[in-house]
Amino acid sequence: MRNLYLRIYLTIIAILTVFALVGGMLVQRLTESERGRFEAASQERAAAWAELLQHSLPPATASVEQQGEALLEWADRLRLPLALDDAAGRRLATSAFYARLEEEAGRAAGPRSSGSPETVAPGSLAPSAAGVRIQLEDGRGLWVGSFKKRLPPRVHAPWDRGPPAGPHNGPKPAGDGPRPPFDAGPPPGGDPGAGWFNRLPRWLDEAGLLILLLGLLFVAVVAGSYPVARRLTRRLEALQRGVEKFGGGQLSHRVKMSGKDEIARLADSFNQAAERIERLVQSNRSLLANASHELRSPLARLKMALAMQDTVADPERRAELQQEMSRNIRELDALVEEVLLASRLDASRERDHEPVDLLGVLAEEAARVGAQVEGEAVELRGDERLLRRALRNLLENARRYGGEEVDARLYRSGRSQGRGEVVVQVCDRGPGVPLEFRERVFEPFFRLPGHAERAGGVGLGLSLVRQIAQQHGGRVSVTAREGGGSCFEIRLPL
């Protein structure tokens, strides 16, 4: 993966997705478990109430009033929403709370319309919107309301003596004293607190499992993100050490970095910048050393001429010494100018280009040295001052080392390829440039053997020509001229 930020982002997304899925599965499992447990407990409780009330309510042969009073009494004492249907499905009695549940559930309050009841086995449950219908053994239907809503509080009267007496109303306590109120609680057969303590270990087990799984997921997140973060920081540390070594003076040091992400590209950019800086520093050092060497010759000649001028009485000889001093001063001035220009070209790469009439510039510079010019008019975008300096250096170099016959030609090339270029060719009839020196002649301060003491020139002219050509996206070369001599070519893109 090429993008580091995308790798980190997808890693985090994947980890969080797994975390969310596992967490959702755990929550769903716990929710379904609790829902099933609650529904089972509700049904068991309803069945327990039905079994209790079946032996406490009057028989089906009793009057409707007796059955209704007993049902309402038990509904009040047990704090349960209850309703009772006969075997035909007609409503015999309904507690106020159950009636409200029916209204909320969209059922009609009051007696049910006559009709065939549901076919339900005795003791089985038939759920509805308001509650659960329990089929009693004598065919009646007992409705126990839903436990989703909070039941109304139980109000005890001082004269409360328990349920009505009768053969079907359960045993009565001995004596005539008041009977303790019957409090609704868990189904018969268990301690009121036993259900809570029985459920507590299951909740603790499930909570412990959840905590354990969350802890494992946290450890997985930490373990999964550590290699990515550590690899990132390790590579950044390697890059930092490389920059510190380079800043400490080891200009040849480069950072070795694998991969194709942002850090690898940053290291590659640093290596390229370090290469350019090293090359620039070496060029400046060489330029300074060569300039110092080249300055010694004209300065020594000036010093000698000044010393001889005071001792020479011949006017002609004194005039020759003055001319020699002027020539040495011009040489020093040209050397300083070329050194400064070379430094500016190395330091600056971005320049403002404008349309340049290259043929006109070539004709003007050729006229200064008496060279012949031919070619077609070409307009090129570039720096006119630098292009003029490059053409002047080529023409002066040809005149200095190539004799009187100097020709300049300008033409277009490469039109068929869709991307043309302009070629400026300056030819002379000098001794030529040997094949082994055709690249070195463009190095700063290099001069062919036997030309070191030739008047004029310090070895920077052709080097400046190459720098100016490269500034404009071009190149320069030298070839042998047919019949003797050399031809220097500058090729610049249009």
C-alpha cells in the first residue's frame, strides 16, 4: 500500500469494526438471553397464579356475582390485572387494571361477545396484547395481564381479614384474628429472594465473560497497532539520523529507505537534495580553488609591471608596460565577472523567460568578432542576457583559438517529431579538440594542453555556455569540423 495514512486509517477501521461486531454480538446474546428468561419467568409466574387461583376461586357452577367478587378480591390482594371468562368465552369479571390494559391494547372493555373460545389445552398459555389466557380445568379462561407496566400499590385496610371464606377459597388461619395480607411475590414454591440470588451468578458469569472479551480485544488492538507504529517511528528515526549526519558535515551520506509510502518518498527527496547540495559545494570549492590559482598570474604580472615602470626610462617601454597592466586588469575583471556569473547560475534555477530573437542576438555578437552568420529567424523564450553571453563566449572562443575563419549558423531541428529545437552552430579552423577532451573542455577552468598561457581566457567560458544551456533545458557539444577545426553546438528546445 503506497499511502501510509491510508494504511493506518484502514487498520484502525478494521480493528474498530471487529470490536463493534463482537460487542454487538455479545449485547445481542445477552439481550436475547434476558428476554427469553423474562418471558419464561412470566409464563411460569402466570401458570403458578392460575394454579393457585383455580383452587381458590368458586367453581364454575357458582353464580356470576360470586365468581366476580372472588376474582376482584384476589386481584386486589395479589395486585394483579385479572379477568375471568366462562367456558363459552363470555367475560365474567374484569379488574380495573386489566380493563385499562385492554383499552391500551385496543380491545373493547366490558364483557366479551359470545362466540366459540380458542381451543387451548387445560393449563396451557395463550398470549394476547393485554395478557396471557390460561385454560382452567373446568373450561373457564383466566386472563393474567402483562407485567410490562408497574402494578398499582397495595392498600391494606385495618379490617382486612384475607380472602372470602368458603370451601374454594383456601384454608383460613386458626382463630378469629385478622389474617395477614397476602403479598404478591414470586411464584409459590420458592423463597422471595431465591430468584435474585439464583440469577446473580449468571449475571456475574456473563459480565465476567464480557469483561474478559473486551480485555482480549483491547490487547489485540494494542498488539495490532504496535508494529505499525513502531515501524513508522523506526523509519522516521533512521531518517532523522541521516539528516543529522548530513548536517554534521558528512555530505556523502545518504538515507537508505525501503517502501513506496510517504516516508520513502521523503527519504528519496532528501537524498536528491543532498546530492545537489554536495555537488554545489564541491563545485564552489573547485571554483574557489581554481579562481585563486587563476588570479595569481595577472596579479603577478601587474606587480612586475609596476616594479619595472619605475626603473624603465624608455618611453616606448613604459607604454608597453602600461598596455600590459591594462590587459591584466581587463583579464582580472573578466575573471571576476565570470566567477560571479557561474556562482549565480549555480545558486538560481528559476528565471523569468521572455521572447528572444535568437538570430538577431547571434548577428550582433558575430559582428563584434567579424564572424559570418546564416540561418532563419527563430523566436525562443528565454533569458536574453544569458543567451547573449553564451553566444558571445562561443564566438570569442572560436576567434581566440580558431583563427580568422569563424562561421555561425542557426537552424531548426526535429520538426517531424512534434517537438522541435533550435540549433546554434559555431565553427572554426583551429587545431580542434581531441576526442578525449571533448567533455572536459566544458569543465570550469579546464584548458587544452598548450593553451594554458594563451592570452585571454581563464577556462570558464565554455563552462558558462553549458550552464546557460542547461538553464534553458538544452545541451552543448563539440564535434570535429570537416577539413579541420571544431564545431560547437547549442541545442535548445522551442
